[in-house]
Amino acid sequence: MNFDTKPSTRELHSFHNSLAILLKAVEGHKTTVDLRNESFVYGTVEQADGFMNVVMKDCVFTDPRGDRFPFDTFFVHARNIRCVQIPANIPIIPAIRHELESINPMFRRDNVEVKQKKTFREKRIKDKLKDDKAAVQEILSKQETSDSERL
């Protein structure tokens, strides 16, 4: 199964405004999905979408009586999920940040450049700092030449 399609705008909205993004971070990890009818599925999360629908592979479905049924692929509709157990080896906050960055490059911290018009005061301070740096460099160069002449 290939699920490399681009998410819809509704799905992106759901990722950004719910914890469905955390379920996306669980992809590729083994976890337990508890269902509303007192049953659960344990397996590897292959794909999760913004509506919290989950596709699992190599999983075991356990019904409310305790009977176990192995499945190669298992689809869980969002309305049937009671909770998803997040594995202990997934740090929650960094996982959410990483998934948001992978979905929308706007959330990357290194690409944040806020272009705002500088005020007169900010321009004046910047010019003053530039002049001060030039003055310090001039003083240091004079000091180095005078030290070299003494030797």
C-alpha cells in the first residue's frame, strides 16, 4: 500500500488543530489501539491520516472475549478508536514539532525570517553599532601597529 498522497486542506486543518499529528508520529512503531467495543489491536502503525483513521500491519486483533486473530493489514476507522497508546520511546513534544515541520515547511524554525519595516530608531541604533565597530577596529589596528613598531 502506498499512501504518499498530499493531505487535503481539511486533513491539514485537522493535523494542526488536534492530536492527530501525534498519531502520525507513531507511524512505523508498534503500539496498541484500544477500540470502543472493549477490543484492541496491537501492531505496527503503517499509516494514519488527519481524521485519525489508522492502517496497521502485522497486527493481532483481540476481541472483548480475549480471542486473538492475526491480520497482515488492519484498518481502524476513527470513530471506533477509544485511545492510542503512545510508545514510551517517542518524545511527545519533539515528535509533534517534527511532524508539523514535515507536513508544512512554514513551521521550521530555521526558515523563520520575519520581514518587518525597521523603525527610525532601529535604523539609527544599527548605524551607531556599525560606526562603533569600525571605531573599535581602527583602535585595535592602531594599537597593533604601535606594538609592532616598539619591537
